[in-house]
Amino acid sequence: MSMLELKNINTYYGNIHAVKNISLSINQGEIVTILGSNGAGKTTTLHTISGLLKPQSGEIIFDGQKIDRVPAHRITALGLAQSPEGRQIFANLSIKENLDMGAYLRKDTAEIKKDLDFVYNLFPKLLERRNQLAQTLSGGEQQMLAIARAYMSKPKLLLLDEPSLGIAPILVGTIFKAITEINQLGMTILLVEQNANLALKISHRAYVLTNGEITLQGASSELLSNPEIKKAYLGS
Ligand code: ATP
């Protein structure tokens, strides 16, 4: 079953045509990667899906509903979360309070407790620092908090925008392992990443964006051995 479908989406910034007639789909339970170099239109695509930007034309269907004209906060309430969001984390709240904010639309107290234990288990640093203000975390720890907070809203679809960006290599593995574990619990994930090698290793399928257009798509395992991908994104 298709969790998300984009049909002929075009998004502009004024005269700049950043996303050009993109069509893509994500099935329930998948991790799908979007690859592309700087300025290819990856973030614009994510923001168009989450409603922060509105497409000039095309259609977006999320979980059976047309959402391309729906305001961002209502799309969130339908079960779509983006990390990091425009607002990032709440710097003046503790880590625990940030995670509670992630779950603020939920009422299933017992499940919330279970999910909190799950994210503390994924990221033990967050448990250790749970009463500290979020602004005292390192960049990498803030990235983990942003992912954990998005998870706490228990979205049907989680959009991750470059989760390894600015992260020390030693922590990148932790983040990718966490993404895999979150997916194994049944969450569908759309991943935008510069780290093509890791992203293709953990995802099921991928799309390649070039200058706002999809130029290549397929199973991640196949793209990993595709000579064009190797040359452009895998440094060989
Ligand atoms: P990166 O990997 O560098 O983050 P990206 O693939 O996410 O790149 P986008 O941020 O989606 O790329 O940008 C796509 C194009 O739209 C680029 O040419 C960029 O310069 C342009 N663009 C992005 N944001 C704006 C904006 N607010 N106003 C005008 N142009 C923009």
C-alpha cells in the first residue's frame, strides 16, 4: 500500500523552479532515500511534502488523503513528522520536556511511556542528560533529540533531512542504526542524505535528484553498484 505519493509536483521560489515535475511513491514500511548533490532540491521536496512550501502544481496523497493544499500543522496531525523541523528543538526546555512536546497530541499514556523508554534505549545520552536544557547538548546530540522528538509523535511517515549532517563519524553509525530500528518497528521513513553509501545500505529504494528532476530510481542495493552512482556519490 502506498503511504505517500507525489504526482507531477512543481515547486518554485519566486522565479526559481526548484522541484520539476517530480513523481515518487513510498510504500508502507519502507525506508526510501532521496540522493542529490547540493542544491538539487532535496530539502525543497521534503518541505513541499510536509506543507512548509506549497507546490504550484501537482498532487500529494498521504495515507489516502490529498494534502498538497493542507496547512503544515494539519499535515503533522495526520501523522507526518519532519526532523529537523523548521523550528528545530526547544533550546530552553529540558531534554525530557522536548520529548514530551513530541508526544503532545497523544493520549495513550502507557504507550508514550513505552516509546520514551525506546528512544532512551536508542540514545542513552538523552537518558543520561534528560533533565539538562536542550541548548547544552552538542550538535550531534541535538540531532538525536530532534529525531527522538519526531519519533515520540508516532508518525505514520517520518521525514529525515540529512540526519548525519555535522555529526562526528563515531555517532553517525548510532544514528543510522536507530533509523533502522525505528523502521523495524513499522515506521515508514523518507530519508534525505549526503552520506549515499550508508543511506543506500539501510534503505529499500532510492530516487536521485539532479537539478530538481528525478534522474534515476530503483532498489537501493542496485543503485549501490550502479557505476553512475558510484562515480557521483560514492567517491569511486
Ligand atoms: P543541500 O544538500 O545543499 O541542502 P538541497 O538538495 O536540499 O541542497 P534545496 O535546498 O532544496 O537543495 O534547493 C534547491 C534549489 O532552490 C537551489 O538552487 C537553491 O538555491 C534554491 N533555493 C532554496 N531555498 C531557496 C529560497 N528560500 N529562495 C530562493 N531559492 C531557494
